[in-house]
Amino acid sequence: MGATYAGRVRRIFFDSPISRAGYLYATTVGVIWGSIWSTGKVERRGGLIVFRGMPSWAFGRGGACVGGCYLTNQNVSMAILEHEAVHKHQWQRFGMVFPLLYLAAGRNPLQNRFEIEAGLKKGGYVK
């Protein structure tokens, strides 16, 4: 018997050319957003394009990963960058479905499976 419908859908949308295209689109959006609002140093670190000096309203919490971009004011410790690199891989795996999955996982980082996978301690959510 063939793969289940859910399995086929996962294969089409997750870890696929479609999810990679979504990741590249999100990265393009992140580069544009960061280029418009960043007033600080822009650099490649840990596989991410890091935009510093972002106004606090331009991202959530201490920073935001959009595709392969990390948007923040000055929150760029090695632990944070490792945490955000996991989010980058989540973007690569799920593409443009990732924001919806993240939203469905809830705003509480202690219960959000994507934040847990990225590391609550590295993300600064627990000591």
C-alpha cells in the first residue's frame, strides 16, 4: 500500500523544492526588511545574515529569524546565533508554512516546539 495522504503532503511541502523556495523568498524579505531598517553592522555569522541596529518594533522579542536573516538590535551572542541558526533550518525545512506552524505552536516559548528545538537556554528563555 502507498504512502498516506499526510505523508505525501509532507513530502511535497516539507524538506522539498517547495519549502526551499519558501525559505529563499523569506530570506529575500528578511534582506529587504533588514536593509531598510538596520542602522548597525550587517554581517554573516553562523550561516545567518545578521542585521543589527533594527528598531524594536521591526522584530519580536530580542530578535527575529526570517529565512536566513536574523534581525535584532544588538542581541548577537554566540548562544543566540546558535539558537537562531536552528530557526533558519526550520525555515529551510518548512518554507513559508513555518510562520503558520510557529503561530499554531503558541506564543509561550516554554511550550512552543520550535523554540524548544532551538534551545530555550540559548534563546535566553530560561537560565
